[in-house]
Amino acid sequence: MIETSEAPTAGPAAQLAGAMSLGAGLVHAAVIGPHAEDTTLVWMFIAAAVLQCGVGVALLLRPARRVAAAVLAVNALCLATWVASRTVGIGFIDSLEKSEPVELTDGLAAAMAGLAVVGAGVVLLRPRRRLATGFADVAIVPVVVATLLLTVPALAGAGRHGTDGHSHGDGPAAEQAAGSGHSHGSADPNAPTTAAPKPFDPAAPVDLSGVPGVTADQQKWAEDLLSRTLERLPQWSDPAVAEAAGYRSIGDGFTGHEHFMLWSSINDQRFFDPDQPESLVYDTTSGGQKLVAAMYMLPTSYTLDTVPDDGGPLIQYHVHDDLCFSDSDPPRLVGLSSGPTCTVGKKLGQAPMFHVWITPNRCGPFAALEGVGGGQIAAGEERACDHVHGSGSF
């Protein structure tokens, strides 16, 4: 029988439940920015963050059964919502209409919510008496601290890679890259579209019409780049072939997407070339390595303010000033940093980049990764999500 007395119940289970609820709330708060394009989802994340952090802190400060019941209810609801989004989808939320694979950030929040439910359940089911403090309370402290530290990658990532033909050293794109500023607002808003917009389907003819502010030239440039990438990128489907050509993994496969870099190509003058992309992106969520995208990178001499505007609003460049790499050759990802320097490893030069997907993506064929993987975009811009051509999931 579950006791309802408000007698103090301090102990490891209450501490664990409170800390896990707080950690899950912090992760939800961290991912609000990258999902700003979906208002409903943003409000859900805000509600989850407020409730999980609130009941978690309350249980840590006042370990009573009534508070533990609130922790259990809030985190059970969040966990059930997450399970639905990853199995059947949630129809009234645009970003979650279809089920999606588990990613690092949402998996971490779900695991913390699950531990909060378990811990709160233990508090409610045990006999009504104050547990003896001592080694048990002291022993749980490292667990609580270590688990809260797991939220740092999500928090660190919350703040904030196309030419005609194969002659990448000249032509309109190269001329524009040489000195034009990056302003998506400069495109002709009255430019006509060629057809009704369609979701991106790699097996169908490429048609990127329907995005406001995209000129005919910008649409053609983006369509040409996407077509060439769809045609030529599959030559790198086998990671062993990529490694034989000099590509090396940065060791981020645990995130759900593994990047293979050709480090020597970043600062060359060969741009937007699917025969030698600067980075190859493999999906690892199913246990293997499935090629899903190219990540084209400009030389580190470019900034987000000087990147070319060839694709207009269809293309959004980003950088990664939060990644820390080892001193080894080739470099490996060793951590994240929210400041100017790395506690472990070092930062590398910031090369503007964008993805070109050869598989369906809910934010279109040029979408960035979500969460920490999304990188940092130009000041004043919002994270782009092309719902006009979006299909499938990350």
C-alpha cells in the first residue's frame, strides 16, 4: 500500500529522482532554440523544461511523498510523449507527424525521465520512515553530479557546411564567393516559381520551387548541386572506399551521424564537388553506416558574413565553434566547449559548411543536423527548416 504521509523521506532514491528530472528539464530547455520553426513543439519543450526542473528541484529541497508523486507524474508524461514521437508520431505537431529515430539528445532526456520515474516510484513504495543517512546518501552524490554533467553537450549546442558544372575554380559561384556578402534577404521576393512545391524525393526529378525569396538563378544553382550530389555521392556508400581515398572518421558515430573528413580538401579551391566532398555523413542509428549526406565546406578564410549566396534562402551555412579536437593526425572529436577555449583538446579553424542530403529529410535536402550537431548560424538568422520540401525524418 502506498503511504501518503508527508514525513521526510530523504535518501538516494529521492536525490536520484530529483536530479534526473532536473537534468531532463535542462536538456529540453537546451533544444528549444534549434526547434524554433515549430511553435507547438517549442511550447511543449518550454512546458517540459519548466515542469521537470520545477518538480526536480522541489524534490531535492523537500523530499516528501507528495513531491515525489509530482516528479513521477510529470516525467511519466514526458516519457510517454517521447515514446509516441519515436514509434507512431504525434499528428498535431508538424515536426513530429512521423516517427523519428532516437538521437543522442532526446535519448538522453528520455533516459533521465525514466530514471526519475523509477526513483520517485521507490520513494512512494518504501515504508513510511526517514531513511538513515550516511554512506548511501554520500554515495549517490557522484552519480547525481555525473548525470547532470551529461546535459552539458546539449546545453553547449543550444546557442547556436553549388556551382554549375564541375569547373569549381571559376564561374558565377566562384565570383560571388570571392567578395559578396551573405544576405538571404537580398533575393527578389517577387521571383516566380516554376511549379507547385513538392516534398523532396531522391527518386524523383529535382524540383525546389515554392520557397519565397528564391530567384530563378538561385533555384537552378541549388537544383544543379542537389542533382549532381544525388548522382555522384553514392560512390562513397562504403566507408572502406572513403577511407582508401583519405577520409577519416572524427569518431562521432555515437551521436547517430558519423562524419568522415578529408582534411586536406577544406582549404583547397575545389568547391561543392560530390566527387570530393570535404565531409561524408553516415547514419549510424541502425547499427551500420549508411551514407545519407555530403557536407560541403568552404575554406577557413570565409566567415558566415562572406559566404556566397548562390542558393539564396534554400541554403543556410553554419560553423562549429563549439567542437574540441585531439592533437592527433587525423584529429578526433574529444568534446564540446561553450567558451573560447577547450578544457580538453583544441578548436580548429571555422569553415562555413552546409549539408546536401541524398535521403529524405523533414527539413528539406539542405537541412542541418538538430541539437548539438546543428552548429552556429549567422547572427540574426533563425534556424532554417524547409517544410516545403521536407519529407521523412533525420
